[in-house]
Amino acid sequence: MTREKLSSRLGFLMLAAGSAVGLGNVWRFPYIVGENGGAAFVIVYLAFLAILGFPLLAVELGIGRGANKSLAAALGTLSPPRFSRFWRSIGSLLASGCFVLMIYYTDVCGWLLKYASDYARLSPPDCTTSFAQLTGNWKICTAFMITVVTISTLVCLMGVVKGVERTTKWMMLSLLLLLIVLAIKALTLPGAAEGLEFYLKPDWARFMENPLKSIFAAMGQAFFTLSLGIGSMTICASYVGKDHSLVKESLVIILIDTFVALLAGLVIFPACATYGVEYTSGPGLIFEALPKVFEKMPGGVLWGGVFFLFLALAALTTVVAVFECLIAGLMDIFGLKRFSASIIVGIAVAALSMPCVLSENVLKWEDFAVSQLWLPIGALIQSIFVVNGTFGWGWKNFRAAVSIGRGPKMPSFMKWHYVIVVPLLILLVLFSGF
């Protein structure tokens, strides 16, 4: 069977960026910035994007385009024949992290759809009780989780170009437009100057109150923001041609992802400063603190609706991309047709998401398993795979694969960065998680 290809470079970039752009850019990034010195943290974060995020993103994209398969099958395809079965097993194990991710991420995405629909019905959530009531109501959470699963399954059923590419492209472009509109609105608020000073002026004193914590947080955010380690980027590259080097494409994807994260800060910090909401409200910032902002803001129902629609689109682009990774894995490993693979993934995710719907503790443990175990361990294994030519793909093959096409090539000296620096930093991410 001939493998489908994305129809345009824009489609690839939007699909890959959609996989990367998610709740981590808007939910996690602002409160971590708030806790760790504002722009001081941002500077360190950008440095780790360059020395850790970029090399690992190039690895995932290189494996995907080199094998033209999902991660579940790609490692076995690229490895020496005598190690093929071993790497196929490893690839399947790593890719299963996508499944664990989806059985709690779809629940969180459902919360966002519920909030967006509340604002759309001109019935904004009660700031003091709504989130606790929502997470405690398993029937509503189930309904919205199934809605997310159904949308994602139907998109993938339509195919790579007509479904996945077309949908994620328009969702990402809409997401970027909504974010720009929100940023313009936030920058015109009375307290914008105070919020911008907090966000853009480095506070090294606060950063140095607990420098190891701040450095680990910056390192972890640079790693997690690109969804590396479980193959969601691999599947994007498996559908792309060789017109442009993957070094260039990696840089563009990182720029889009960083643009969304930084722009989200321009929305949240001026709004928090204007309406007296703590910058360091933690994960509750999105569902508990920001609705208080919209409650006080003139036209807040409209702006709250726009904000939660933006968040829902950010989450949905990730869900669709990861669903496609799971579906393609079943097609590559078991030879299933797209229809059968899509239905299996949809039903399995919906059924196994129920423990998360029923217990917040299950959600937290699964988030820990993916974020602190699957992602860093998967990235470590893949980085070893691309530099070891004895039992893996080998540096020469990897470097050639990511350098094909127009744009910058992978420098030869980067081999030692992959051999020494990247594994060390990943181990530190693992250590900091525990």
C-alpha cells in the first residue's frame, strides 16, 4: 500500500506545531514563569530549547522521514536486520506512551470544551465552584471526553490530507489568530504595564532563591513543550517529502511553539495584573483564576469564550496528531486498514479514559508516567539509536537523513553533543521529575 503524503509544507508545519502546541504552552508555561523569576526563567528556558529541544526534535523528525513509518515500526525498519525485532518491540513500547497520554489528555480537553461551551451559551462558569463541580460530575466529563474522542476519530478517518492535514491546518491558523486578538486586548488593559514588567524584566534574585529548581523547571519545560519521546513528531515527518532539510523544519516548529508560549504570557500576565490575580496561581490558573479575570472584565463573557476556544483548539490539535500516531502504528504493525485502526483507537481511548474521569488521582499518576517516564526515557533511547551504528541507525545515516533538502545541514560536531550533552540533560530531567 502506498503511504499517504501531506499535500504541502504548510500542512506539515501546522501538523507538527499542532502536536507540540498544547496545554503546556498556555497552562504550564505562564505559572512556571511566574514562580521562577519572570524573564530570567524565559532566558534560561530558551537556552535549553536550543541545546536540548532542537537536537531531540531533529531525532524524531529524522526517524520518521527516514523510515516513512510511525515510531512503532520505524526503529525496526532503520536498524540493522539482526536487531530489527528488538527495535520493533522497543518502538511499540515507546509509542504506547501516546495511548497513556490520550486516556487522560482527552479528559482535560473535554473540560476546555465544556468551559468554551458555557461562555458560548452566555453562561460563564462560577469562579468559586464550577471547576470542582465539573471534575466531580462524571456524567458531564464523560460526555465531553467522548465528544473529543469522536471528533478526533472522525478527523483521522478522513485520511491524512483530507482529514488530519486540513483540520489541523485550519485549527492552528485559527488558534494563532485568536491568540493575537487576545494579546492585543490584554495589552490595552489598565494593568498591562505592571504585568509586562513582571513578565519581560528578568528577576534574577527570585530565580536564584532556588536556582536548581528553576533550572530543572526550565529544562523540563523545554523538553516537554515539544512532546518528544513517544513518536508524535515521528508520524508528522513520515508523511513529508525531502524538499526541505529537517534541521530547518525543526527550527521553524520550535519558533512556532515558542511564539505561542510567549504570546500566551502576553495575554495572561497583563490580565492578572489588571484584575489582581496571582501570577503564581499554579495549574488552577486556567480553570479557577482566569475566569475571575473574565468575570471582572468588560465584555468578559466574549473574551472568556475566545480564550477557552483558543485553549480547546490547542488541545484538540495535539489530540488529533497523537490519534494519528496511534492509528498509523496499528496500520504499520498489523497491516490494518485506516477505518479499522481508527475505530479501534477511538473505542479503546474512550473506554480506558474512564478511570481518569472517575478519579483525579488516576489522571495525576498517568500524567506523571508519561511526562516523567515515557517522554524522557523514549527520547534517551532514540538519541542513542541515531548515534550508534552497531545496533542502531548510526550517526552518518541520521545526519544524512536530516540534512536532505533546502536549508541548513546538521553539523558534524553535533555528534558529540548527542553522545555526551543530550543524554546527560535527559537524565537530569528524569532525576528532577522524581
